[in-house]
Amino acid sequence: MSKPPKRISDQLRAAIDASGLSRYRICKELGIDQATMSRFMSGERGLTLKVIDRLGEFLGLTLTQRRQVKRRKGR
């Protein structure tokens, strides 16, 4: 089994692909422009937080923290 993608955008792309739903349907359900989705999926551009929130809710995703980031002294 491979490691999950590290970046949130990569994880979101993977969740979209794994959903079994067409990108067309996702766009129609959420009111997202298909060209915007296509550019996001190809890595050409990002999405607004508003769209990310809607996608996450639609796909049933939650954001969890895997580990605490240790801060160095003096920062």
C-alpha cells in the first residue's frame, strides 16, 4: 500500500478521483465551473477555500493533524 499524498491539494485530487463520481457531476452539484475543476485537477491552479470547503463537505472529508510541528526556541 502506498503512502497517502502529503499536500492537501493532492489529497483532495485523490479523493475526487476515488469518489466514483464524474467531475461533471461534482461540478454541477456544487456549482463549480468545469474549466476551473479541470485546471485544479491538472495542477495548473488552486481552488478558493470556499470551493475547498464545499468539496470537502460534499465528499465527506475531514482534515486531521497527524503530528505536532515542533517549534525551535527563539522563534
